[in-house]
Amino acid sequence: MVRHLVAWNFGDGFTEEQNKSNAEAIKKELENLINLIDGIVSIKVFTDHLETSDSDILLDSVFEDEEALKNYVTHPEHVRVGKEFVRPSVKNRKCIDIRM
């Protein structure tokens, strides 16, 4: 299995209310990908971070294998969510993929 972790910060120029709304939409859309893309074992988005955090949003996902992760990255639904919800709302993407 492979764990795919991605962390972002809220983008510049948004109000606190907009950040909250954007984070809820990102969470809903990303977590729904488990229903649309084969090979996802689990997917969870955390948006309620403590003030001691360096990031505002965390994606924690697990895939059956590296091939499933590669499929996820290029899958049209994942691309759509990134284009419509994630990229317009965040900055400073950090990612790590780990074999488990």
C-alpha cells in the first residue's frame, strides 16, 4: 500500500469565512473521490487544525499500490477537483508519498 499525504495553506486574499467555505468544499470533493476512482483504500481531509500547525488543510489518503496512486493523479475526476476546488483556494502545496 501507499500513503499519499498533501498539505496546503489557505490562499491569499480570502476572508476567514471564505477559507472555511473553501476548506469544506475541498474536503467534500476530495473525500468523494473514493466513490469515483478505483484503488483508493481510504481518503480523509482534515481542516480543523490547531494554531501550532504550519498548514491549514491536510489530505491523508491510502492507495492499494503505486499504480493506483498514479491512476488517481491523472484521473479526470481528481484533475477536476484540483482545478475547480483546490488550486483556486490554496497555496504552498507539500506532498509525500510513502510505501507502507
